[in-house]
Amino acid sequence: MYKLNSLQYKTSKDFQINSDYSIEVLKDNTKSENLINDFKNKFLYSSLKTINLSYESYLGFLFTLDGKIAVSLGESENLVKAALKYKDLGQEIDFININKDGSLHYEEIKEDCDFLFLSSYIMDTYVNVDLKKVKKLSNAKIISNVSATLDCSHVDIAFFDAYKLTSFSSSSIVLHNGELSKQNAGEIDIIAIKNIYDSFSFAKKYANKSYFIKCLKDELKEDIFFFVDNSNTLDKSLHFGLKGIKAREVIRTLSLASIFVTNGEGCSLGLAKPSRILQNMSYTELESRQALSLSLDLVINDEEIKKIAKKIAKAYRQIKALNE
């Protein structure tokens, strides 16, 4: 099996938690307190909250922020929907657009912004965002989803998405340094914290991206195209499109050969709406439906890469012939 969709569908692990972690009155809560402190100390933050990263929770979160807010259109669907609703309710909020090449429109970042929702990469396409550059452009507190990288550099408020990290839709985690209100002990989801903390294990080596691209080009010729420059994306990701067919058809066919790919971060097996982010980059809805993403945090040799590229090309040709 080649699991090339782990940035979207992480392999879940068994987990156990005993009653020693429960928070109760008149009880020594040392074990749960130590777990919370270990989590904070690991990433050098002073405070921790647990939160559900749903549309409703994001909307409520926006209302807790005291100051001017801006949101990148390269963020998650739930967050962008919440931000649009926040604006519809009469609140002031700015949006940062994405360029045609997938990069952030840095020129739209305003110096007087107080809070900026901006992760270290653009969702769906995995194009890197230069948060160090952003810090020079604005004094805003940067709020980022760090689940794909665990990199909190230049991040003031960090989100750890439970589903991205564990494959379980439990509460997620917010780390901060006092910018947010304190959470009562009884409201903290210790089970979620334990599960997320135990999930931290990221590959040090990745499949050879440049060779993967070469093999795909050799097999697919003019039928492959690239929405973004993959040299500017996360090391463990590869994003491209296949002309004339919908990604979901390739995804289903390849799964029968135990090769698992996806069409971005926010869609499930290609059955949901096409990528909003690609459409924000000025691609058509049809073009957006042709996008495929591979996760490369799987150590595979050049021979295996060549084999996978051939299978992708074969699946593509078969589907295209049937559609004709």
C-alpha cells in the first residue's frame, strides 16, 4: 500500500488514557496538569485551550478577539466561511488574496492589523508562506494552523488540528501567550490533548519530489499541468492537475491498486466541492476539479516512484478512454 494522502488522511493510532488524567475536585490532578505543561513547554507557550475547529467555533473565536482582524483566503474552509459570516454580521474584517501562482498577496497585509489568521502554507496547494516576512510587514498577532509542520516560528497563537494529526474528530488545541481568555479546568479536553501529544512523529526523510515530477512528466507528457511551482511548496507535498478528467475518478481507480491520493486538504475522496482556493487563484471550477495532491512523507525509492507514476498514467489513460 502506498499512502500518499497522509496530509489529508493521517493513519490513526490506538490510544489509551486512564482515569489518572481526569480532572476532579478534591483530587490530585498532577498527571493532567503535567501533560498540559509538557505540551506548552514543548512549543514554548504559556497558555493552552481546547477548541472545536468547526465553522461555529471559529465564528465564536473571532468575536473573542479585541482588535482589527485579517484572514488569508488560503486558510481552511471553516475559518473562511466564519470570517465571511463575521463580516455579514457587520464586523470589520480584511481578507488577504492569493496570486495566480498560489503565493500570498503580501501587499494586502496592513501594518495596523491586530490579528492575522495566516498559516505557514496555503491549504490545498501547500505553497509556503513566509511568516518572517509577514512579521516585518505588520505588528499583528499571527494565528496559524501548524498541524502539517509543527513549526511555531513567528506564530503567536498556534492551532493543532486534532483530525489532521490523529484522524479523530476530537477537540483541537490552541496555544497562546495570554492573548486569549483562560479556560476553566473542567472545560479542557484532556483526552484530546493526550491523543494529539502522542501523535507527534513526523518523517525526517521524504520521497524524492523532483524525481517524482520527472517520472510523472515522462509518463503523462502534455496531459499533466501544475497549478503552483512545487519547489515553493512543503517538502512533503506534490500538487498537480490532469487534463480532461475529474480527480475523483483517478482517486477511486488508484485506490483499487492500493495507491491512495487526494485532491487537496478540504475534500473527501474528491466528492465534495472543487477547491475554493484554486478558484481564488483564478482557475475555473472545471480546472479545480482536476487537481491531485500527493503526500511524500513516505520513504519510497526511485523504482517505486517510477512504478507509481506509471500506474497514475495508466489510470488516467483508461479513464479518459472510457469517458470518450
